[in-house]
Amino acid sequence: MKKLVALILTAAMVFCLCACGGGSDAPAADTTESGDSAAQTATADEPIVLTFAAHFSNTITLGEVISQAKEILEEKSGGTMTLDMYFNEALMKQSDTFVGVGQGIADIAYIPSQNLGDVQMAGIFKILYPDGALDTYTMTDIYRSAMEETQLQDNLAEYNLHCLAVRALGGKQLCTSKVQVTSPEDLKGMNVGANGNDSYFFSECGAGAVALSNADYYTGLSNGLVGGITNHYVSIVTYNLNEVAKYITEFGGGLEVAAETYMMNLDTWNSLTEEQQQWVTDTFLEVSDMMEESDAADLVADRQVCIDTGVEVYTLNEDEMAAFAPYMEKVNNDWIATATEAGWDAQGAYDYIISAVDAASEAA
């Protein structure tokens, strides 16, 4: 009985297949491959969305400029790529950005050089300049060239990062409330608000280095917690330090020139075609250049603001700079030794930067 039922069912199935054309010579459709192709086609029709993270607001000048990256990337890619932008630490806190981008929490992020402490070769953005740094545009060109000529990108790769663009911020000067600093002796016993290599430098000179948050700059200088703060002119005016500082000591173009970088998750970078990589790189170079132009104008204007509000600005002469040079060189050599021990050609990177600065200075 069971065999009879099976035969009847088999005949019925054959009849149905023939009625549906199943008896033709055409191969049966592979539903799995067909489904995958449809998914790939749908994905290709949609733009690649990259997430971008920043710790500041999109309403300040820096945020307004960077916000244009979305439109720029869409235009360069013909609409095949776009950015999903997050400001105000919406994706992660500033202190977590370096690790977060490496982990893929964001594809791209704004990371100032002060947050690259684990990257030994990032010391090229923290070098102190015994003869004084140069203008922002020249320092940016030197930093960008150094990205190609040093082991920075290799070092970043260890943290799953790739640097898209870098630019130099204004050179750091020293504003003080009671003493006009013209020699290392003037710093002895003074507390100075400083971070990173700046703090090492002032400590070597005999000062006490105090780490202050941006929000504490004004009160720290006004209430005597520190006798001085080092920063570039835009920050000095932004935080109204010109209201509580009586003096500014200029170390030429700056004793240090901090940098801002745009870092990308290396896995995401490697997933893009060369053309797509170029679009992304060009986008952030463009916004970086736009911000550099804005800052360069502000540096000049804010220096004048300090003078107009009664701050005495003094530029160290060659002999006075030479008195500070051994302390700067000690800081630089300590970095070179540490990075070299870690296996990086820090000496070569340092020589490259300093030679480029000297060459540009001679050509000016």
C-alpha cells in the first residue's frame, strides 16, 4: 500500500513540474547566488557611510569647517561615499578617541597630537625648537612631508590607524601674570600650566609644571595657582588669558608647535579602493587647509588683541633663545632615546624635521 501511495505522489510531482516548464533544458536557478547578487547590487546602489567623531561642538569655527567634509566627500565621490558625523563626544570621549578609532567605534576622528602618547613617532609633532619654530603654513608643510618620510604611518598601523591629514597649530608662547620671562632663571620656582613635552621643558628649567584643563586656565592664572601658561595666541584669547596675563614671552615662532590630525581606522582604510582612499584623504586635507587659513588669520589678530589689552609682548633674541636651548635639547634627546629603544628611527625623524625648519628659515 505504501509503495502504491509513493508511486502516485511521484507521478503527481512529475506532472506538476512538466506543467510549470520544469521539464525544459534550462538549468534550475540557484537561489543562494541570486540572493547574494541582489544584496550586492542593493549595496552598490547605496553610498558607503563612514562615521566621523569629534570631541567639540559643530557650532564653533572648527566644527563648522569640519562639518563641510560631508558635502565635500559626497561631491568628490559622485555621491558614492558620505559621512555620518558626530560631535560633542557623542560617540566617545576625547580621551578615548585614539583607542576608539583603532577599535572601529568610529571610522575617522579628529585627534590632536596630545592624544597620541602611545605612538612613539608622534614625537615629531612635539619637538621643541631651540631656534624657534616657523609660521603655521611652513610647519604644516613640514609635518605633512614628515608623514611620508618618517616611520609615523608604520607606528600608527600598530594601533590599527592611518593618518589622513595633519596640520600645525600656532606655535606655543608663554603668558605670565607677574614676571616677564627672558631667561631660564626667571622660571625657577614658578608654577606653569603646561602639558606633554612643554611640561618636561619647564620642569628642566626649574619650574613646576601643572596640568590644567582648558576650563581652568583663567582661574588658574588669576588666582595664582600658576604663574604662567603656555599656549598659542588663539587659545590665549579664547580663554581670556589676556585679561589676567601681564606679559607674553615669544620663543620665536613658538617653543613647540602642536598638531591636529585626522585618523582613520586602518581596517576601514584597507577596505576601500585606491580611488576611494584618495577621495577621503583629499576631503580631510581640504578641511584641514580651510581651518589652517582661519587659524593663521586668528593668530595674527589675537596677538594684536593681547597687545591692545595691555599685555607686554617680548620676543626672545638669539642669545636669549640659546640660553633655553640646552633644556629643549634635553627633552628632545629623551624622546629620541625612548623611541629608538622601542625600535623606531626617531633620530632620523628629528634630523629630518630640524633640517627642514633650518632650510625653510634660510630660504625665508
